[in-house]
Amino acid sequence: MAILIKSIDLVLAAAPELLPVRIIAAVALMAVIVAFVHVLRHLKSIERTIVKDDLMPVERGSRDNVVLMVCAIPVIVVALLFYLVMKA
């Protein structure tokens, strides 16, 4: 709870001209995280379908890892930008 209060204090302590930028950055971070979770759920449903229909390829582990890394890159970039906006 203290972390939430501290982060709210950081947002409200910003210069008035930076407040809209911080709000947009927070919304963007949440949107990217929601999209990442949606992709993960979609991948799990595809995997369940593959297992159910017995279409299991020989090597599927590395493919899943690459997809997750590619999907995680935007989350990392937006989180770093959000951090820079909060520190401004």
C-alpha cells in the first residue's frame, strides 16, 4: 500500500505540464501489459488445441520462447519509458 501511495505522490508532485504525459504513459504501460497477457492466453489456447487434436510438433519449446521474448520487448520498452517519464 505504501508503494501505491508513493507512486501517486510522484505523479501528483510533477510539474503541471508533465501530468498529462505521466497519465498517458501509465495508460500505455497498462495497455501493453494487457496485450501481453492476451497474447499469452491465446498461445495457451492454441497449445491446448494442438494437444487435443494430437498435432504435436517435434520441437515446439524454442518457438514458444521466441514468441514470448518478442512479445516481452514492447513491455520492457514501455516500462523503461514510463520510468523515465516518472523521473522527469
